[in-house]
Amino acid sequence: MNMQIVSHVPLAPKVWQMELTGPLTYNTVEPGQFLQVLVGDGQTHVLRRPISIGYADPVAERLTMVYKIVGQGTSELSQLAAGDTVDVLGPLGQGYPLPQRSEDVLIIGGGLGVPPLRQLAATLHQQGHRVHVVLGWAEAADVFWLEHFASAAQNVVVTTDDGSFGVHGTVMDGVKQLSSAVQRVYACGPKPMLRSVQRWAAGVGIPAWISLEERMACGVGACTGCVCQTKAGMRRVCADGPVLPADEVIL
């Protein structure tokens, strides 16, 4: 489907926020789902780019996604302006399973793993859960969207690798700053961070769900080009995930 760009602005070095409107059923978007975005007319860049959904607003009929310029395709995407249209497929994938009763929930995000957690934090807050957030970046210049998490969470801890903002260290150093006991964990970020979250959650006996990132082709599970290894065998990140139980995934 074609969606129109409402705004397109930089958030951090090489990181852009694109807000779209169009024929999407906004209130059915699950936290953690993604879009398959076509770059150009599909002739030069045949494969679509998977980009996580940051926030879907059913009242304003707006969808926000955040991406980083990492190659020619995303570089060309960054040249688009308000009023241009983008061809997308979605929402796709399995999102984060939500608690059925009130819980203290910990959200952990790192770098470009932060955007899909905004929708998750907002949804959990709306449902009456107590939300605690730890977000990590490399340095202060990379930090974005803190106001959105602050509006949904009881506390937000930020870490940076170089100590230029918040806690000096990794997200796991940030977790140590929390005083509240949590009953479940949701995470999204680079694989080393997910391994640390996985080990920690297993060690303290807290159920956790992690969102994985793999190179994708079709995005709908047909090509099996984005499989990951789990204790039950290979799973398709695009269709069976991207969110999977942490204790099932072999990272």
C-alpha cells in the first residue's frame, strides 16, 4: 500500500524519523511489528527494507518509524520529503505478548532497538501496568525519544558507553539502578545486548521476550531467508518473530 509522508526529520547522527499516513488499520498494530519498505520503484533496490514500527496513532491516523542510514537504500530513503509517498507492506510479524493482569514490567532497549519499544511502553501504560525502562546508546548525541518513554514509565534510566549522558556503562549497569522488582522483561537491541539480557533474565528467573534482527527478503515467511536458531529448531524471524521468548532463542 502507498502511504504519504507527513514529516521526515533527523533524530540523531544518521538516524531519521518518518511519519506516515494512509490506509492502515492503526488500532490493530501490535508493539514490536514492522513494515517492509520499498525504496524507489523497486528496480534498483529489489528487496524491501524491514523497519520497525515506532508508534501507531489511531486517532491522528499516523504511523511513525525510525531507521538508520547504513547503505545506499536507506540513504535514498532519507532524501524523501513531506508529501512524497512510500510503498509499504505491513504491519508484519509477531509482536510482544502483553501481560493479562497488572505487572511491573521492565523494558530494555539499545540503539536502534529503542523505537519499537515506544509503542510497547505506551500500550503497557494504557493498560495499567507499572513500566520501568532502561535505554542505552553509545554517546549523548545518539539519545532520542526520552520524553515519550518518560510519559509512559515510572522511571527511565539511560546509559551511554562513554558516560556522556546518564549512567556510564551498558544497559545491564542501568538495570542495577532500578529498585523495583519486575515480573517480566521485554528487550530489543544489538545481539550482544540481547545475550546479556537473556543470561540475566534466566539467572533471576524472570520471563523475557526479545526482538531479533536479521536480513530479510520477503518479510512474510515464504523464502526462509531470515531464520534464527532456537531450542525447537530454526524459526523465521519475519513470520515467527521478530519477538520470541528469550529462553527459546540460541544467540
